[in-house]
Amino acid sequence: MCGIIGIVSRPRTRAVPTAAEILALLDAAVSAGSDPERVAAPLADADHLLRGDAGIELTAGNMSLAADIVSRLDRIDALMDTVEASLDSMHGPAAALDAAASRVSAVRDASWSIRRDRLRTADAVHALAGRGTAPGMLHAYLSVQQALSAIDRMEVRGRDSAGLSVIVWGANLSTVMSQWSGQITARSGDPLFTNNSVRSAAGNLVFVYKAAAEIGELGDNTRNMRAAIAADDILRAAVAVPGARVTVLGHTRWASVGIISEPNAHPVNGEEVGGANPYVSVAVLNGDVDNHVDLRTRHNLRFADPITTDAKVIPALVDRHRANGLATADAFRATVSEFEGSVAIGYCAADDPAQLHVALFGSGQGCYVGIAEDRFVVASEPYGVVEETVSFVRLDGEAAVDPSNPGSRGQVAVLDADAAGSLAGITMRGYDGSAVTMTESLVQTAE
């Protein structure tokens, strides 16, 4: 088992809240005293306002506000301690006691979310951004932090290696490329696409961070990647350019095909030895491409010797199809349709970074598209998305989209950054191209 994480977003659509708004809601919760229902509502409203790009602009580096929030949460938690103690001594119908306990849980959940998710995220984003406070920079590092946090949650699926790619796009990066040309050239020369590698394509920059170790503890990989990201001055300069946006694709691995190594850690790119690939793309894989050796032979794919993971065929074949004239979405669907085995796949091209492509086939893997404010958060499990949203669409890798056509089994989805956070931004099809109509009935809510 492995874990996939992908994040694509659009510029924020909600105004940045003020500290006064947040504190007024928390004061209202404190004033509600021992009535959990009246406490929970303003607390949940504050949690909502602190989410996403709007929330991070207010909270990142705002230590004074964080202290004010924590002091109020401490009072609320103390109030709930008292309420819970009274419930322990209450007698009455079980249904009434369960309802009362549920109301207290709603308060506990919202308080936990603000304290352990919103404020923790703000601290992490501030650490990654360093002294930078430009809104676009904070938005970029928020996506990076959300991905790292999701990998932490999903490491139980496998942790022998991990990787994160960050595609910076949407802005004129020529000055950054000129200023850092020597370092970019040096970091572009690694044919194995290992930690701290950089690629450029269509005026965009692709950064990758990886960690691999046969022996270690949960959290080691993300700590190493986080340190590399925080120390990367070129990434910081790129995301500081006005208008810069990022698409993030990451993975935590349990090695099944290919040894444990940085070259085999995902994301992998589509480069071939001696090839004239005009594209720069990255891909991640859960499951096994059972016929990857046959595909390498059939298509005469040539990879550097240390790269033995089956995931490598994904971006290479998509790029081959694109070079033959197919649009990215069609090339991706054509590629995954060639695979044998149960798989979940993510793919993004540096020259088409506003679209994140995912696929699911078979029963052995999972793929969830979290619908958050102004962003999509893709993960292999619901617990990879719930830090940001409880709403998600689950891809179905088993049922045929068209019951009369077994070839429509499996699903592919294209996530459009410019409509991120809405059903309108999701285009879904069966493996044969059969369209899936996106309706609210497909949206599920995590418990």
C-alpha cells in the first residue's frame, strides 16, 4: 500500500477575516457558558473563517492572535470539562445522554480543529515561508503544508520513501530563472530526478523533494522534505513572484516494484535516456502496473538503470502520446487504459499545470477528491483530506460507468485549478471515455 496526495487551487474567493471577527466569535462561545449547542456554533464559524488561503493570510506569523485564540480555547475546554463531569453523574434515557454527549463532542471537535489544525498549519506555513508574508507566497506554502500533513497521516500505508513535487506556474518567472540560472542548471542535471532536482518547462519551474530509508520512524520523511523545502531559496523566490500559483503532487511509498531508493521514490518524471522528450511531467502510483515490463519493451522505453519502479512508465507513456498529438487528458486516459493491475494514479504536466489528472482501476486502491474552499485535495484515504474538508467525491475503480460496456470500468478525473473547490471543476470519465455526470449526489461527507 502507498499513499497519494495532490493539491490544485485557484486564487482565493473569500475576503481575509479580521482578528476582531475571530475573537468576537470565540468570545461568544465563551459567553455561552455551559450550553454546548450555543458554544459549538460560533466556534465552528471561527474554524471555517480560519481555513484556506483567507485564513492563512490572517494567521501565519500572527503570534499575538494565536495567543488570544488559545487563551479563549483554554476557557472553552475548561467549560466542557465541567459539562462532561456533570454528564457522568446524570441519570435518564440513554438517548438523551447520548445527545448531550454529542453536543459536547461538537465543541471538542471544533476546538481541536482550531488548535491542532488551523494554528498548527499557520505555524508550519510561517516556518516554510521564512520572513516572506506576500499573500501568494503564503498560499503556495499552505498547499505544500497541506500535502506534507496529509503524507504524515497516510504514512501508515507505507513509509520507506516519500516525495513531493511542486510546480510553480501562473506568473512570469523569467527574472527568477535569470537570477538563479547557475543553481537551476546545476539542479537540473540529475537524470534520476532525486531530492532537490529542478526542471523548467513552458516558463514554469518544477521542484522535487524526496527521502528514502529502509529503517526509520513515522514522520522522518516529511521532516527531511520539510527541511529541504524551507531551505530552498529558489522555490521561495519563485512563489514570491506576483501571480505565482502551485500544483502539488506527492506520495508515500511501500515498495513493491523497485528497490527502496530516491530514484524509485515517487513522483517520477517522464524523462528517457537519450530521448528528446519535449515535456516535463510527474506521476505517482499506488498499486502495481503488472505489465510494466511488457510496456517498456513494446514502446521501447529507455530509463536510467537505477530507476526500476513501475511508476516510471506512467509519465513516459503519457508524454509519448502527447508527442503524437493527443491532448493531455486523452493521453492520460489512453495510457492508463494500457495498464494491467489494480492502480491509483496521479499525473501533472509542467506545461499544463492547471489540470491535475487522477485515475482509479480495480478494487485494491482508493482515490478521494476532497472539495475544499478554492481547492481540490486528492488523497488515497478520507483521512488524507479531512484536515481541510469533510466533503469529497470517491472514484469508483470497479463498477462500469456504462453497464452495457465492460470496457468503461475504472474512472479517470481531470481537476481544473480555475474551478477548484466546485463540482464544475471535476471532469470524470470511464476508462473508455464514457462521461460521468457530476451531481451533488456524488459528494459524500466524512463522519
